[in-house]
Amino acid sequence: MLKRYVWIVLFASVIAVFQFGGCSKKSNENSAKSPAVTPANASETVKTSTKAQTSSSATGASRKKIEKTSTNEAPTNNLSDAIKKSMTALQIQTPTRKLQAMDFTATDLNGNQVKLSDYRGKVVFLNFWATWCPWCVKEMPSMEILKANLQKKYGNEFVILAVDAGESVSQVKKWLKGKDLKFHFVLDSKGQVNGMYGVRGLPSTYIVKKNGEILGRAVGARDWSTKAAHDLFEALLKE
């Protein structure tokens, strides 16, 4: 009977990993250098990385507000039916109340300082990822398709800002070789930005409206080339 119970638990654990499609740990050679990440289960209580917890008490309070998300309890009365439909299809969680995206400064691959507030007035696809995360890598081609299609119509009003978790410039540049990905890549070497946003698993994506308000977040990989994704961001770009 005990053996049967153990096998059931193990089987359920495997199913959970595949269901949520998130990255729970790094490859062996990089595990000591990057912030901890967990399976992309938004309802699970998980400790954030030690480095992420060094942010100020004010930042911690803001992080807790972001973490309090639920598809069911979020007020969406001010959203159009098209946006609501797309968010449901993409399983995007919304904050329990209006919430401004916290500004941060990060370094891009060319050594330039980039602020989130630099993109105010644009729709920002804020993606947290790492090269060692297979699910992050898997969703990126669909992100590129989404970006290319939207920028044909709306130019640079749509931006993908990809925040790498804990890796070096050389690691990211090496990984990018031969890949047709034209995002704005920045580095979060100490896990501070991940901590600010309460990132529990990779990939995690926050959708930031033109006015800097967080529309919602997607924990785990998505196919961003779908009609639902295009409809969602087109509706936001037209606001």
C-alpha cells in the first residue's frame, strides 16, 4: 500500500511539472550563480531568492501587491470584452487592484543603462527568462513572431523587454548567436528586478500598458503567436 502511494505522488509531481511548463532549477554549471526559480505555479507559496529579498521594505510591499493575483478575483470591469476574452484564453492573471509597474534600471548587452520608464507611452511585454530555461527558449520564437507582426502595424509602440535572470553578458551573447531574436535584452545579474516583481518561476511575463499600469502576468510559457495574443496586444495598442 505504501509503495502504491509513493508511486502516485511521484506521478503527480511529474504531471505538475509538465502542466505548468516552468523552470525549477538551472543546469549544474550555472546553479550557484543565478537566483532560484520554481515551477510556474502561481498558487503555490515559494521562497524567492536570497538576493531578491535584499530590496527595501517599500519594494517588498509592492512585490506583495503584485503577487496577490487571481484570474477570478481581479476587477476587470474597465476592460473591453475583447481584452477579457484574450486574457482568459491566454490564462493571464490580473492584479486585484490597479497597480503601476515598478520602475527599474538594468544594463543591456552593450553596456547601456535602460529604465522601464523609458518606454512610457508604449505597450511593454516584460519577460523574465534565462538561457538555461528550456520553456523560456521554447516560447521566444512565438514572441518574435508577435513582435514582428505588431511592429509592422504599430512601429515601436510595442516593445519586448527581456530581463535575463543572473547570467553574464558573455553567456547571453553566446546563446543569442544564430538566433533571430530582436528583443531589448537586459541583465538582472543580482536578481533585484526579479525580486521587485515577485518572480516565482521562469518564464514569467508582465504586460504593461501605455500608462505604466500592469494589465496582468503570465506565469509559465505561452504560444504568443496565437490570435488571442495578437488580439490582446492590438486592443492595448489602440487604447
